[in-house]
Amino acid sequence: MSTIMIVEDDPKINQLLQSQLEKYGYYTVNVEHFDRVMDVFTEVRPDLVLLDVNLPKFDGFYWCRQMRQESNCPILFISARDSKMDQVMALENGADDYITKPFDYDVVMAKIRSQLRRAYGLYAPQEGERTVEVAGLKLFLERMELSIHDTKVELSKKEALLLEALMNQYPRVVSRERLLEKLWDEQFVDENTLNVYITRVRGKLKDMGLEGVVETVRGSGYRLRAVWEDGQ
């Protein structure tokens, strides 16, 4: 049974979410004291978090950043704030998806199932750790970690999926459509969302001392370049 942590200060929405989730067999944990969000998160170690933006004390963006320092579990924002900037900020702070209020509970449940399936491979047998490697750059899919030589960085689930697609097709171009399909199944997302993740992956690579690795191919998509190997 998956554990879902709900960080929502509206009692009515909180109760409705809890009832719907428990109806489908999920175990829920509600945050009651909003200065102790991370205490609850650390204690419970949830499989997924539903997180509002407007909260007492600190906003959801702050708590999302704190959670990302400890875990790569899926984080879904549920908020009445529907501006594009709010959605971009959520993704840049580590969220996996953003749902605007009022929302359809069937859509929320479908997104939760999709995120759990992607994060924990509920439909795929796990026979040892899966890895992808290009010229010494190694992606560990289960632990969501990228390494080269003695340097490594942690990735979010979607960052790992993005790199997996680029590394599997190296040195070929991967279309934007293929990347959108891989990262979000059949869910509709703004193409700017993909740009956010491309920027985040480039930032992680830069932290490893690798720049110019993810190349934009105008009108086509993106491709991986092993610049650390060929010196280009």
C-alpha cells in the first residue's frame, strides 16, 4: 500500500482528497502543523506528496525544495494559483506535476497512479539495477544518479527519464514529441514544461563540470554530445 502525504490547509479539500485516496486503497497522512512539514515528511517517508502552494508559515515552493534535498519521491502541486509562472516555479523547485483547482478527482487519481508507476516501476519486473552508459557517463535509473569518473549528482525521476531517452538514442536526435511522451505518457503538458527540465538537466551536468552536452537541434529536438570524450 502506497503512502501519500497531503499538505493542504483547506480542511474541506483535505478531507475530500483523503476520502478519495483511501477509497482507492492508499494510506494517507495529513499535515496538521504547518511549521512541522519536514518533520512529518522525514518520519513518514511517503511514496508521493500532494502539496498546496499557499500555506501558513512558508509556501509550497519552499517545502518542495526542502523535500528534494532528502528524497526523489513524486511531488504533485494542487493549487488554485493557475498562472504559468506558478507552474514553472513549481517544476523548477523540483515538482513532478502541477494540478490547478478546481480539479477533477479522476484526473488527480490518474496522475497519482502514473507518478507511482513511473517512480517505483509497479508494472515492470526489477531484475537488478538498470543502467545506461555513454563514453563513461553512467546513469543509474533505480537510484536516480548520474556519474562520471569520481563525480556524481542526484536526479529527479523526470530528469533521469529525460537523460535515459537522450543516452539511449546517442548520438541521434530525440524529438520533442518523443520526450514529452516519455516523461508524461498521454498527459497534456505545455511544451515550456519540457524546456524547464532541459534547463534543469543542463544545470546538473554543469555541476559535474560538463557543458554543451545536451544540444538543441532547431526544428527537431535534442541530442547528447560526448564533449568530455572528443574535446569539442
